[in-house]
Amino acid sequence: MNPTTIYNSTAAAASPTHPSSLFPQITRCKTMRDLHQVHALFVKTGRINDPLAAAEILKFCSLSTHRDIDYARKVFRQLREPNCFSWNTIIRALTESDENNETSDPLEALFLFAEMVSDGTVLPNRFTFPSVLKACARTGKLLEGEQIHGLAVKFGFEKDEFVASNLVRMSVMCGAMEKAQFLLNKMMVEFENGGNLLQDKRRIEGNIVLWNVIIDGYVRVGDLRAARELFDKMSQRSVISWNVMISGYAQKGYFKEAIEMFRLMQMGKLRPNYVTLVSVLPAISRLGALELGKWVHLYAKKKEIEIDDVLGSALIDMYSKCGSIEKAVQVFERISKPNTITWSAIIGGLAMHGKAGDALDYFSRMEREWVTPSDVVYIGVLSACSHAGLVEEGRLVFNHMVNVVGFEPRLEHYGCMVDLLGRAGLLKEAEEFIFNMPITPDDVIWKALLGACKMHGNIEMGDRVAGILMNMAPRDSGAYVALSNIYASSRDWESVARVRLKMKEMDVRKDPGCSWIELDGIVHEFLVEDDSHPRAKEIHSMLQEIAEQMRSVGYKPDARQVLLNIDEEEKESTLYYHSERLAIAFGLISTGPGTPLRIVKNLRVCEDCHYSVKLISKIYKREIIVRDRKRFHHFENGSCSCMDYW
């Protein structure tokens, strides 16, 4: 910028209605360097002594897209008598600046406000309090926020719409939900008494925003019941209202409720948006609701919602976890520039389906395309090696990550290596690997080794590892159940009884087996020995038919999977009513011949059920896809994709 052409008095005088119009040379600045030149000229000519000119300089370096907070601080401190606009500008800049900007600090905004009030030369106005309350919200300063509330009352701004709404936000962000609810109710009464609430569209929209803020606050503190009660009371809702509830349910593990909320939204006038789809897809993934997931994908295409890295990754994850890895690959290949997140999603999906070769191929392709793998990508690759028993490949990947890339392994990476070695029967090496870890192993790592002890029947190590786990997490059922399994497999019923007695004394409860199957867009849930389903009689009749068909081809139940010292006939009956078998039976009576069945189970499939489902797939000529806690099993014509290695 040429300093000799900066000031044009005619232009300045032409539009005196706004301070900015008085200083077009500031308005024309495109960079901070341009502003430095204007600032220097104003200092040289003395115009910086004009409060309006100084305020506009401060405004540019504080709030423009080219902001420089450090420079703004210096400008502010050089002001002889900053007016209220200047105080508000610097306070707002410090409050709203980027959280990643190390030069900004909302706490400093509070100190400046305290300085402003104590100085007393300039009093705060209705524009001061929203920024200061936002600073309290960002720093979690509830006590200071309440003091500022008192000042707002003192100066007569408590009923100002923007001050009141920021008081609500501050209370929510500081976790004071009762106070936030009280303030919102007070606002609603005052606005309604104003007599023009229904006519004031902007105010109605503002109230909806505040309701959303409080609902989100309840979700943040984990009180979904209160969030839902408030949501149900809303006379009008926005898309954000629905998104907050859907994402809240999904993030807190209430997957069925998230999907039900999504269905309710579909029945209303408001249409799902990008955020809605990203929020509901994780719930769909966890329950394996493939048909609903397909609908979401189709809806995104129909409404021309961009399938970017985030939505694309969510769709890849959904198709992978719903058993359609081929569709997941299709989504990935249609993303123009996949980033680390999308690569991680497809590699993790392939690993989950036991396609280790494909996962390694995609990993190599990722490197060829100069995309830097994240630590999450390495977890997916190591998991793929573990599921396929590729010990040497897993060692190479781990060493490459540590020695070549320079990543510091996380607990998840160490867990994958322990799982890899343990599954391959290298129990001693796996145990030594844990002892040599530079960080303290967590319960997940020890559980991986305990699972390997069960798989390979190593009672001595299993007993030792279970003891470590019981000390780490005395009320976690995992170690007790795994140890019982080990003893039951060797028919050591005395030891099984001892473990069960300890569970009873500690009030440790085993997680019940639970399976889900989606039919016609509805997710059906089954617990072990469940008879609560409306078609329970038909399901049990089908189970009897399945048992007879399997016996006719030589099936003999593996009674070792029943951890009770009861007679063989009772054990066989117990095995028949495992949750995944109930889901399969329901699927067989509810779908036409040849229709694939997709089951999701919350626990690892036991050996007897695994063998049984292989037989069922052959007898009934069905593809049966089961996702257990660890991976996918694709059963077809009497075989499983895991090759009995899981």
C-alpha cells in the first residue's frame, strides 16, 4: 500500500453514518502490514488521538480475519482514554480468539473487565457483558460468572436478551444446570409477559437456541433423562435440537434410543442435515442396522449432501460394522482425496473382516500416495495381522512404526502385539513383551493374554494373569469368566465353583449375552434364554428344528462351553438358547430362502456356537454374517471366513 494515497478526506466525509466510513483507508486494509502503514501515518499526523480512529485501528487488529492479538494489546495500552467500544473490542477479541492461539487467553479478558470496572472512568454497557460471560464459560469460572451476573443486575442489563442468553450459556458451560434451567424459565416468563413473543420470530429462534444449549448441557453431564424431558417440552424445535439428542444418545452408548430419535425426526417436518447423518451413523454401526445405514447413504446422495472425509469415514465404518465390507470399499474408492481418517476407517474395516492381505495392501497404497499414517492406522494394520495370525508381518509393522516413523506406541499398539503373539500360541513371548513395556499395561492388555491362555489351555499362566486382573479391577467380570472358562474346559468343577463363589462374594455380575438382528428396518434384540419376543414360540420351535437338523448331520454339542456342573442334557439345552442362535432362528422364520442374515453380538462367539452356525449356514443354504466383540465371521456353506482362527 502506498502511504501517500491513504487518506481521502472527501471519501471520509461522504458517509458519516458509521465510524468505519470515516476511515476508508482502514477499511481497505487487506493485511496487518497494510494496517501498520495506516497506523504509522495516524501516529505521524496525530489522528490516532481521535478516539474513533484509535478504536477502528484496534477493531481491525482485534476482530478482522487478519487479527493480531499481540498487536491489539499494544494498541489498546497506548490509548490515552479508551472508550467503552475499545474496552469491549479487546475483551471480545481475547474471549473469542482461537483456542489454539497461544497468545490469547479468555482469562485475560476477565482481568481486563475487572480493570475496567475498578477504574470507573468508563462503565460497561449491554455489549460488554456477553463477551465477559463468554470468557467465564470458556474458562469454567462459575463464581466469577455469578459475580458478573450481579454487576449486570446493578447496571440494569439483566433483562437484556443477549446478556440473559449468555448467562444461560455460561451456567451450562460451567455445569450449573439448575441455575441455567432457572434462568431460562425466568427469561421465558419475562418474554411471554412482553406480549409479542409469538410475533417476534427472532426471539422465538433465540429461545430455541437456548433450549438447545441447556439440552446439550444435560447431555454433557450425562443426564440424558433431563435432556429428553426438556426436549419433549419444546413447543418448537430446530434441526440442532434433534442433532443434540441423537448425538448425545449415540455418544453415551444408548444406540437404540439414538436410532429411535432419528426415526421420530423422519416423521416430522424437519429434515436431517449433514450433522444428523454423522451423529446417527455410529449408532447404526453399533447395532448393525444395515438397511437404515443404506437409507442414510441414499438420503445423502438424494439431498446432495457432500460425502466428505468425515461423513465418508462414518459411512465406511457403518458398512464395515454392518457386515458389508464390499460397500465400504466402494464408498472409500469414491472419495476423491481420502485423508488419514478415511484410510484408517477402511484399513480398520478390512481388519475386522479378517482381510489381512487387503488391509496390508491398502496400507502400502496409502504410503505410496504420500499420506502419512496416523497411530490409529497402525492399530488397524496390527489388528489385521492379529486376526490372520501374521506374526512376522505384525512384528515388521510394529518395528517400522517405532524405529522408522518414530511413533511412541500407545497401549492399543502394545495390546495388538500381545493379542497377535498370544493367538499364535507364543504365550511366554507375549508375557515377556508385557513385562518389557515402557508403560504400565492396562487391563485390556492382560485380558488379551488371558484370552490366549484360555484359547491354548494354559491353566498355570491363566491363573496368574487372572490374579493380576482381579487386583486391577476387582469388580470386572471379564477375568472371573475367562478363568472359569479355563477351568471348565479342563472339567475342574471345583475351581469353577471357587471362582463363582468369589464372584458372588464380590457381587460381580457377568455381562449377559446379547444379540441384535435388523429386519425391515427394525432392530430386534435377544438375550440368552430370552422368551420375551412376540414370536417366542415360533423361535423356540425353529430352534428345535435346527437342533434336529444338526444332529442328523453328526453335530455333538461342546458341553465344555457351559460353566456349570450340570448333566450333559441340561448343558446341551443351555447352548441351544445362546442369544445369537435365538437371533438366527428369528431370522430364518422371518425371511425368505437364501436371504443373508446379519447378527451383532456383544460378546465373543463361543466355540460351540461357531461350529453350530457353520452347520446352519450349510443346512439352510444361508450366508450368515456375525459380528462379535472382536471381529466378523462370514459363515457360508459350512465354512467361516476366520478359518477357525479367532
